[in-house]
Amino acid sequence: MSLKEELKEIVGEKWVITGEESSLFSVDGFTAYKGDPSMVVLPGNEEEAVKVVRSIVKRGEKVIFRGSGTSLSGGSIPVDGEIVVGLSRLNRIEEYKGNEVIVGPGIANIMVTKNAPPHLFYAPDPASYSVSSIGGNISHDSGGIHVVKYGPTFNSVLGVKVILPDGDVEDLLFHNGQLNPMSIFIGAEGTLGAVIKARLKLFPKPESRVSVFATFDSVTDAGKAVVEIFRKGVVPSALELMDRNIIRAIESSRYKADLPNVSAMLLVELDGSIPQVKEEKEVVKGAIEDNSGRIIDAKGNEDEFWKARKGAFPSMGAISPAYVTLDCTVPRSKLPNALESIEKISREENVFIANVFHAGDGNLHPLIPYDPNNKESLLNALRVGEKISKIAITMGGVPSGEHGIGIEKISIEEMYYSEEEIAVMKRIKQTFDPNNLFNPWKIFRPKSLPRQDDVLKVMWEWE
Ligand SMILES: Cc1cc2nc3c(=O)[nH]c(=O)nc-3n(C[C@H](O)[C@H](O)[C@H](O)COP(=O)(O)OP(=O)(O)OC[C@H]3O[C@@H](n4cnc5c(N)ncnc54)[C@H](O)[C@@H]3O)c2cc1C
């Protein structure tokens, strides 16, 4: 029996997709690259997922796991015809117990809080939270606006159940031993195991949550205010920065919220007890005003401002059909310098760059538009992006703030880590997956290109 026939027997005919329809799985949120899967399989439950993976690995076939396909680093795109196993149908909530919940990997992030007891919430909140899956969030160790106070996904995952590359199932949902391997699967980008269940931590909803919005005549001043807020001992629950270009994109899109037309805008959220939040609000206002910022009154539009921030990436569609999303980081104290460098590069290279980022954790997302019908325009956006990412690293940043390495950041990763460190990571991969069956071509530079491809060549700096 062929593999296709075997998989159809496991999941049912309609959940095995080949041909033209499977090209829906050739792309993700990283629009610069496209690669077709040889087949797509969508198991409907845990048992089917295990059988599917066992059938595939028994034949030595390569496989990519997929949640909602919103990866911004190309994590869920096949590079050389890998089989895609989509886990979005494993979307059940098993049970809420105390401040914990057990869920399937396919559930959308937003549903975890929506279904939680009213006094609890799930903290990690990537702007894609209405669609991106918990399995994808775990595999990219995703962040979001609340990372600054509550940490990335890593800090909210208590246990996972995974299928390993040899087909074995490891239940680490409640593994509390000394050598707990659970955390190795968080941020592993599906290269070590398929997450088929997760135990998540929920936080109590704070007594009070308030927002402060401010405008600045320069992004550098806004960056200085961010540094000052932390210097004064306040840790906001969200601290976001948007520059004039991204505000313009938002205001031209369906996320329009009557944002002011200014060089930079800070959005701050504080949460905690009522007296604590009141006190912190005054400190934040002082830090903003000391750095030439002006506090603005949202006039009841607070939720709209935050929705506009969450819609910043898709709003770019209003000014360009495609764009590259950078994900560099710098230590918070270097934010003003990083912003100056980005402005300089934009001027020197004559490239439009819109900035929106998680200022509180120094995670920058410069967005560089390109023309999808003009290869040179794409390659130039990638080159400019790489230049910015490398400058961020020289300022003390790390290769990825929250979007992962995928196919996008292999050369940036090599700039940051020493050969020894990469060798350690490769040994881990080799131990779990000696035949390189799970999400091959990702995270590590392969020995050879699967085919001549300009985008891969630029990203991987191929000679
Ligand atoms: C508009 C927009 C806004 C975004 N905002 C943010 C943001 O604020 N913060 C942020 O961090 N990210 C953000 N992202 C990026 C993206 O949404 C996240 O990386 C998200 O976690 C991906 O989830 P997904 O379900 O779409 O995963 P996919 O794209 O399907 O997969 C991502 C990676 O995880 C692996 N994977 C998926 N499911 C599993 C599984 N069950 N087991 C093992 N491996 C698996 C895949 O192989 C791939 O490597 C944004 C993306 C978009 C399009």
C-alpha cells in the first residue's frame, strides 16, 4: 500500500490533500518564500496524529508540522517537498483546573482566555492571537505585547505531550523530575517533536488595568522615555512604540483609530492593584514628559488604539502588497541608538521602513515593503533587513525576539552564536532526530541548497 493510501485509511480520504489544493500549505506569514508540500495530512485527533507520524517516519519521509501557518520566519513552509502534517483539528480544551488548562495544539490562542474562568487569563498574546495556534506559539516561543511583564510562551507552558521523530510518544505534561526535558520543545520550531497536547498556566486578571498614550516629535525621544520608565522602577504590562510610517499605514487601513499624525507614539498599559496602578501612572507620565513627550487623551478610544496596534502588520497591506518583517532585539538602553541607525539606513538606502515594536522588551519590528512582482525589490528588502538585524546584534541583541529562526534567520543566528554553540544545538537535534526527518532545512545551514533559489541564496548567503 502506498503511503498516501495508508494515510487515507488513518484519517479518512478528505483529510489527505494533494495537487493544486495542497498549495494552500506552500506559504506562511513569511511572504518572501514559497515551497510546495508533496502531501498534506490533517489528522482529527491525537491517536490519528500518532499513527500518521509513525507511518511517515517508518518510510523515512520528511515532515513539517503546521498550526495556523502564520509563522513570520518561514517555519511552516516546505523547502523540498516535505509532507505537511497540520494539527489544527486537534483543537480541544481538555479541562481547566485551578489556574491551569490542558489543550490540544491546534486551538487558537484567543480561545484559551475566552473559555477560561472569568477571573483568569492566558498571558502570551502575539498580535496574531485570534488565529495562531498554541502548538505554533510553543514551537516559536512566541511573544506579544504582554511579554514585558508576563514573559514569552516559555513562561506559561507547564507541560507538553510530544511525538518524537522515531514515532515514540513522550508524555511530559506532569513531568517534574530533575532532568525535565519538557522545555527543550519550546522554541524548537517543530524540529525535535510534534506537540500534541499542552498544559498551560493562567494568570489571575489584575484588579485594575489602565493605559497611557503619548506622542513625540522624534522616535529617539520616545526610545529615551522607554528607558526612563524602567529606570524609575515601573514594569508596565505592555509598552509599545509606533512611528509615523506605521501610523500612516494603520490610518489608511481598516484598523484606522484616529491616531495622531506624529513622529512617534507610545502606548503603555499598567496593571495591578488600584493604588499601585495609580502611583505607577504618575511615574510613567513624568518619564514621558521629561523626554519631551506629550500625554494624549484617548477620549474613550483606548480599546481602538490597542486594536490598531494589534492590526499594525496587516495594515501594511494598505500601502504595499508585500513586506519583510524584521524581528531584531537590542538591550532596552540601546533603543534610541537602534532607532537612529534604522533611520540612517532608511535614508542611505532610500528605503521606506515602518517601525512598530515591543519597546518594553527591546524587540524591534521594522517593516520593509517590496514589490512581489519584482525580484530585485524583494532581494533588496532582504538585504536591508539583514543589515539592520546585524547592527542590532552588534548592539547586544539576539537573533530572534519572538518569530523564530525558520529559514529566514540562519545567517543572523550564525553571526550571534559561536561555532561551538551551534555544534551543541546540532548535537541535540542529532540525538532526537538522527535522520533529520522533522522540519529539515530550518534553524541550521544545510550542506547544500535544495535547488537554485535567489531568496534562499540571499538569506543563507550562499557563495
Ligand atoms: C499579523 C501577524 C502578527 C503576528 N504577531 C506576532 C507577535 O506579536 N508575536 C509573535 O511572537 N509572533 C507574531 N506573529 C508570528 C506568528 O503568529 C507566531 O509565530 C505564531 O506562534 C505561529 O503560530 P501558528 O499556529 O501560525 O504556527 P505555524 O506558522 O503553523 O508554525 C510555526 C512553527 O511551529 C511549528 N509547529 C506548529 N505547530 C506545531 C506543533 N503542534 N508541534 C510542533 N511544531 C509545530 C511549525 O513547524 C513551524 O516551525 C505574527 C504573525 C502575523 C501573521
